[in-house]
Amino acid sequence: MRTADLTPTWGEWGNLFYRFALEGNRQSLETLHPDMAKAFAAAAAFVAIQPSLTEEQRLQANGVLEAEIRKQGVA
């Protein structure tokens, strides 16, 4: 049986966090705090390892980064 993966990407989570914050939805933000912590920790890890990536890996990572930022309407 095949299923569709409906797991939101980090960019999509970013949109949810932003909307909850704009609406003052403190309860939702508190519930999602562990996910926010993971997102910021992942960003720190990405920054830390970026100098050691090959050019191919850097291009792939930058493509993902740009796509996720676009999902949030920032770029």
C-alpha cells in the first residue's frame, strides 16, 4: 500500500509558527516549542558544517535552503 507523505517541511513549519505568533496563539506556540528548538538547532548545525561541505553538497544544501525560504514567502 502506498501512502502520501504529508509531513510539513521546516519551511512550512516556519509559516505555522509565524501565523500563530501573529495571531497571539500562545498555546500553539508553547506546544510547538520543541519543533522550534529543533529548527534553530539544525540551523546552527548547518552553519557549523557548511565550510566542510564539498561544492556539490554546498549547492544541494543551498538549493534546499532557498526552497524552504521561498515557502515562507521571504525570498
